[in-house]
Amino acid sequence: EANAWKAYVSSLTEVSTMGFIGRGMYEIQLRHWIRCFPRGDRMLVLQAETMGNEIGTRTALKQVLDHIGLDDNHSDFSEKFVASYKAPMKNHTRLLLETFYKPYNKRLSNLLGAKWNDPWPAIMSV
């Protein structure tokens, strides 16, 4: 796996071109970071899914600011960017992705704890 990951990463010409499949392999990526920055007070990992509304985003921002020791007195939420997909994910596509990512998500849970047991939100598919 380590050799396959290195080959995959080295095949990418720019960071922005990193494939969608590889970007979803969070456990592999975090494992490399944790080797350099042992877990504990130095690393904060958040779930993007919790930021799907203003309350979740404010909560995540507070966690980040608390983590780095800054006060939350400059948060302006007057401008909002809301991304959306053109269509819901098809059930077949979701099943393929869930099957592929299942072992990686299990390892992510082992690495980060139970709240990461199922990192995919329960969204409607077609």
C-alpha cells in the first residue's frame, strides 16, 4: 500500500490535480501527517460534513480558534458561499464508493475514534 500510494502521488503533476479517489483516502493521508506531528494538542481534525449549516460552521470555526489560541471576535458570516451538486448521487455510485472506501473508513475510525466510524452523511440518493 505504501508503495502504491507513493506511485499514485508521484504520478500527479500538481497538487490541485490530485484525484478524487485519493483525496478520499483520509486515513492514509493523516497517517503520514501523524508521523510528523504526533496526535494530541498539535493536530485538529474536523469533519467537513458538520459544516453544512451556519451553526456547524460557527462551531467548527470556534474549535479551530480555540485550538490555535485565538479569540472569536472577528467572525463575519454576512457573506456566504453555498456549493451544491447538479443532481443527487446515484445509489449505484454511492454503493461503489462506500464499498471501496469501507476499509479506509474503518482504519480512519481506528485512528481518530468512534465519531469517525461512518464519516459519510446519510444523504438522499437517486
